[in-house]
Amino acid sequence: MAVIGGRWCGQVVRQCKLMGFSGEIWPISTSSAEMAGVPCFDSLDDLPGVPDAVFIGVNHTATIDIVRKLNAMGVGGAVCFASGFAEVGAEGKARQDALVAAAGDMPIQGPNCLGFVNFMDGVALWPDEHGADPSESGVAVLSQSGAIGLNMTMQKRHLPLSYLVSLGNQAQSGVAEFIDSMLNDERVTAIGLLIEGLPDVPRFAAAASRALAKGVPIVALKTGRSEAGAKIAVSHTSTLAGDDSLYDALFARYGIARVDTLPVFVETLKLLSMSGPLAGNRIVSMSVSGGEASMIADLAESRDLDFAEFSPEDHARISATTHELVHVSNPFDYHTFDWGKREAQARTFTEVLRSGYDARLMLLDFPRSDRCATENWTAAIMAFAEAHKAAPGVSLLASSLPENMPPEVSRLAVDLGLIPMFGFDEALAALDAAATIGRLQRQAAAGRGAEPMQSVPVLAGDAAKVVDEAASKRLLATFGLPVPEGRLVGRGDVVSAAEDIGYPVVLKAAGSHMTHKSDLGGVALGLEDAEALTSAADAMAGLSDRFLVERMQPKPLAELIVGITRDPQFGLVLVIGAGGILVELLQDAQSLLFPVSRRDVAEAISALKVSKLLDGYRGQAAADREALIDAIMAVAQFAEAHADSLIELDVNPLMVFEDRTIAVDALLRMV
């Protein structure tokens, strides 16, 4: 490797030597005779050969010229350390474009990045300290923040690292390219992403899909959660499909576990690296305290984890090993009758671990060794390890607080084949993620994985217009969306239209300018006769000279909103949520990326809080879910057919009945 620059580059040489890098190091400097004891060359022209990789630690202007020369030399790739590129505005963006052009086909990392460390092969193109030990395999961490990535190497939670990559500006090689590279190395057990955003969502989706198919789990901590991006006055859809919810949809689609904090990030990656994804979500926990058992039960309620009770056979086997006053249940408080009795505890623990759970959790906070005798706690760990050996599986040793599992205890756990977990909630979050990833990997292996994400469609024009309700419904009906029987008429024909349809009816002022008719008094419901209809039409006369007369619908089991929004990164997005007056109240919605399948829609409906209303809530009839899915798929098919012209679509409410689904309001914005 070659290293070009000043004081930062000396640290690169030093770190490579500390890691035992076995190749040649060629420092280049015009101001120093040596770097970390290695003699310097004056220029690239003086090198004895073409380097495989180069760390460039000079200013942004010189970086571009050097990259151009490295490309011409046929260098394998380069890390661009300098800042002053796209992160500083338009002038910097021009420099970044020039940098990418200068690189040509030569891979570059950054700019504005710290570089990378390969902990398995002793390679550190990294101009700073780091705290990780060499490894034979482990987790690859890809971080948009070099500082947070560096901090990850300082953790003492036994997370094995294989690579640390600082992504920087991702001018040419971004997170997707690095994921692809990691997937080519069988030593990488899992991939962790610390990101602010994605420069190329479809490219990332392709890499994530490959990881899912290959069985390499990905965990993402994305910063910058915010409310919806650009809000369109026409509808609620854009508000519901905020930028961050689209990342949720993307990650869920490709089996990526999204976490919110660094402790959960580390614990989840550690579990996945040491055990792999779980075969299911059935969990058992054991503790010497009822309080701990109760805490686990409470924390598990917000997780998709099944703390199923023991079968009668398992219950009998476990009961036979413990005191008659011990109540055998899950979570299991095994009490203190056998505390300190390693053999007795091992018998009980073994029967628990033989009960067929997908993961087994031992809760144990170790006391301070400077003030307390620790033999009984060590005996409990050894008993758990014996049970794990007798009944192999995923066995976790969890403390409530990180400081309650000293380094020597967590190291002992690892040596015994147990996975040390720091924090009860963090352990449950990791188990939830591992179970979800396992389920999605099995679906992908069975050919039921998500289809590849579509490229972002380009609009055929820029002159957006609102399509009024009547025309919107006509267009959507041609794709199979059920709409009420209705007539678009002038003021003088509203009564005859209602008589043709049959009372009761709904009257709406019509026109593309009427995007929020209810707020303007442009909607009248449940009109029972000509007198009521005429009076309502007179009250709306100042709003429009055209009126939509429709058959009034009875009270539905539920009202949903179904919409399409367009995002510059993600393309078209299907949004399904609680509709009617509940849109703002509940903010209960699911976003789906295209292409959309019936299974995607069914799962999104089930994930809504209001889905209970569709299942016969409190004695009501159950909804026809297949009819509901048909209606939503009609909206999706319309969107795909108009991908080059549709900006936004809003069906609200979509009324759901026992035997049918019908869209009583719809609005489009198109070019």
C-alpha cells in the first residue's frame, strides 16, 4: 500500500504495523524522511511498483490530481480522506464530481472519510486510533460517521468485528457497493449500518436482497428520524408516508432489522454474529428473582416474542427437579432453594433448555467482586453452561445493567458458549430482530421473498394538475376500484339524478379546485328527499355550478385511507392507513414500496391498529378482507400503469363492509 500526505498518514502506517500488516508500505511525503519508522518516497514516480491500495491524506485540490494519476497507473483503489467536497455546498459538489471523473473505473472511498480497517487481515487504511482486536471472523460495520464507527471499536461487549468502513460522502463507492464486497467474504457474519441516508435506494435494495438470499443478516441504525418531508395540500398521503417511514418500509422489505440506539445495535449484531438468526420467536427466561421475571414479562409485551408456557410434559419434568414451592412458568423464577448448588441448578436448567424454545435467556446480575462473595453467581453460570452443553441451542446470559456483568464474567460466558447480553430490554430487542430476520430469510429461501425494487420512474412532464373527484373515480374504476353509483350534473339536474340513483344520497360540490370540500361546506350527507337535496344544493351554489350526486353508503365496519405518493429516492409508495376522521388522530399507516403483492397488502392491513375492526370487533361482523385487498390492488395497478404521470393519489375514506369495499372519495394529482 501507499500512503500520501503528512501527519495523519503517519498514523496509517503506525496502525498497519500494530496490526501486523504483512505487505509492503510505501509512504510518500515531501516534508518527512520517514513515517513510523518506514522510509518515505518523494513522489508516486519513485515507487518501486503499482500499489494495490492508497491512502490519500492531502487537501481536496491535490486529492483530485492524485486520484487522476493513480487511475492512470492502474492502482487497485484509494481512500480519499480530505473534506471540502459535496458536504460544503455547490462549489464542493463540483469538486466531488471532478474527483469521481478523475477516478474513472478505479474504486475510491469517501471523500471526507476516515478509511477502513480489516481486522482479519491486518489492514488499516485508517488515520486514527482504534480499539478492536484482530479477529478471524465477525461483523462488518459500515458507518457514515467516522467518529461513531471509531467508537464502535472501543466497546467492551464482545462484539467481534471483521471490518470497519467509514463511508464519508459516498461519491462513488457507497453503502451498497460495500455491502456487496462484504457478501463476497465468507468470514463476515453480519453487517451493521450506521447511516444518515442512502444515495441510491434501488442499488441499495439490490445489495440488501442479495444479503437476504445469502443469509447474511443486516442491522441498521439510521439517524435523522423526522416528520414527513414535503407535504402536499391535496391529500393526507404524503404526510403519512414521511421520509423516515419509507426507510422502515425498505428495511422491512429486505429483512433488515432497524434499531434506534447504539446499545441495541451492538447487542443485536452480537447475537446475530454468535448465533445467527433465530429459527422462531419462542423464548424462555430464567431468573432467581420474581422481580426480574416480571420485568422481562413487561418488556416483552412490546416485542413480537412468544414467552409460551411450558407444555404439561415439560412442566412435569422441570417440577421434578426443584422445590415444591417453586411455581414453574415462563418467565421462570426458580427461587433460591438451590442457590449456590451447582449440580441441582444444572438439573433444573437442563430440563428448561430441553423444552424446545428458540432462545433461552438466563437473567443474572453479578455482584461487585471488591465487596461481595461471588461464588454462588459463578456456580449459576457454570450450571447454565452445563445445561447448554446438554441441550445445545441459543443461550443468552443477560444482566440488567452493563456494569453488572464485569469483563471477566462476559469473557467466561463467551468461552462457555453463552452469549453475554448487556441490558434486559436490549436483549429482548436483539431477540426480536433475530427472530424477524430468521423468518424473512426462510421466506426468501422458499421463494417468497420480496421482489426487486423498481427503479424510480421519471415524470413525463412538470405541469401538475388536480383531477377532480368524479374524474378520479372514473379512472380508478377502470382498474377495478369499486365506487358508489353517481352522477355529475348541473344545479338543475340534481333532483333527477338523485331519483335515478335512489335516496338517500350524498351531494358534493364538484371541481378540481375543491380539494378539501368538507372544510368548505361542500359536502352534504344522508339527504333523504328532494327538499333536503335542493336546500343543500342552494347552500353550495357559491362553491360550484357542478355537483356530484352519489348513493349514500351505510355505516361501515371501518374506514381506511389508501394512497400513492411519489418520493424522489424511493419512487412510488403505496400507503394504507386508518382513514376518515382518524387520519390525523391515529397516524396509523403502513407504507409499501413497489412492486406490491397481495401478501404485502394483507400483512400491511394486519399491522394497522384499526385492523381489529375488520375481525368482528365487539360482536360486529367480520370484513371481507379479500374484497379489501382487491380494492387496494386496483389502486396499486393504476399507479403502476401511470408511473410516468401520477404524482399523488388519495382515496379517503375507503369504506369496508362485511361483503364489499367501496371508495367514497378519491383525488389524483398528475402531470
